[in-house]
Amino acid sequence: MDTLSTMTYEKTGAIARITLNRPARGNGITLEMPGELSACVERANLDPEVRVIALAGNGRGFCAGYDLVSTAETRMEEPDAVAGPPGSPLDMAVQKANHDPSRPWDPMVDYAMMSRNVRGFMSLFFSDKPVVCKIQGFCVAGGTDIALCCDLIVIEETARIGYPPARVWGVPTTALWVSRVGLERARRLLFTGDCLTGKEAAEWGLAIEAPATELLDERFAALLERLALLPANQLMMMKLLINQTLLAQGLQPAQVLGTVFDGMARHTPEGYAFQKRAAEAGFKQAVRERDAPFGDAGGPRKP
């Protein structure tokens, strides 16, 4: 735990605080982040003084998703330029982001890597102790795979949250959108890739509260302190009880399907064209061009 590279861990009273700490990269998800997240959750669960876990992101946003710039911008004909030994995490990351249609694609190599990430994110869901997530600025793409695994979300009213890769090149691996917002609203978001504002997220039931920017930290702290008034054993029983409903609805099979589909989404003709464009013009430009027809290349469009 002394060698964390993507986040920080500290304890204040009965609250364990895990903070994503890659602000210069929008707290983008790396190969190390899911494992470090799981280790921090385990540390909190094993600490008898901790009753609640607070998850946040350092900087102007919570999480911008996977840090894909370097791999997405690698040209198809040069994957070996960044690949590690066959089967290594780096090699799997390159296979995840690159697709040369002239070469075979092994979907289980992709699945092995992404399912590992899902297990790391789901450590929040399976945590003995409840997890409250604070979102400021943005929580998009893979960032939502983390946030939706938390028990409660407090979001800045002007923040944006959503899964734009639904338009091309991605599928939400933790498959929690239906559980969090309901069937029709999940369809509305994933059939368009649109984002919600924080205010809309609270109205839709995705977040428990959407305070103004100047009140975000205060309201987040107040909720944490209120939860921490309960005994740890009561919190654990309540969380186990609630989680059984989601598991009984088929969450785990849906996650397997979502994780496999996430790999497939990068190996379609459209996925290949997107990656090729990223290699030519840069990942951010490819994203802007992807989103331009939806009218939100410069920011979220209200559904």
C-alpha cells in the first residue's frame, strides 16, 4: 500500500478515503488502477475502525475513463512498438486498443484483461462497507464503470456523467446502467451515448444528491458522517441485503456479456475505422469527430 501510483488512501475517524490521483490525465484508468483500487477497499474492510468508504477523484473531474491515448494512437501496422511480452498486461492492453483486420483476434485475451478490471471495480460493490462516491466535473466512459459500482453518488450539479463510447468502440463492462436508472432510461442513454448533467442524474435516481459546486464537499461530508453513525455490522447487513436483489436479477451474467461485447466493439468495421482515425489525427480529435453529429463535441447534450 506504500507504493500506490494511481490513487491515495487515508483514514479520518470511521471514514476510509480513496482518491484517484492522476489529475493531469483526468484520473484516466491504467493497468494498475483496478488492482490498487481493490487493495484499498480490502484495507478499509479489514480495518475495524472504518465504517464507510469515500471514493473521490483529484483535480477537475472524477474520471475520464480509460487512458487510451497512447494505445489508441498506435498505428495498426506497428503494434509491436508498444507491446510487451505475449500475454503480458501491456500486450493485452495493446490488443484491446488495436485491431489489424489482417491478423487474428483472440477475444479471450481481451476478455482476460477487461474481466480483471471489472473485478477490481466490483470490489466497491462487494465491499463489506458502503462506498459513497463524489463526482465533480466529469465521469464518463470507463469512469462510470467505477462510479456505478458504488453504493451512493453525490454529484456536482453541473458535472456530466455518461457513456459516450456507446456510439463506437465500447460497451459498459460493469453493466449497471439498468440497475441504476431503470430499463427505459438505460436504453435512452446507451442507444445515444448522451450524458446527463449532475442535476439530471439526481432527478433520474442515479445520484442521491446534486449540490452546487460550492456545496459539494460539504454535502458529501455530511452524508459520510451520517452513514458512519451506524454500527459497521448493521451497515454490512443492509448492504448485503440490497446487493442480493441486483445479483438475483442477473448482474454477473450481464457483466460477462458486457465485457465480451466491449472487446467486440473495438473489432467491428466502425471500431477499426475509429482507431485508424485516432492513429492519424489523435485520440481526442477522433472522439470530437465521433461526437460531432450528436451536437455535443464541445460538451454534453441534454437528453
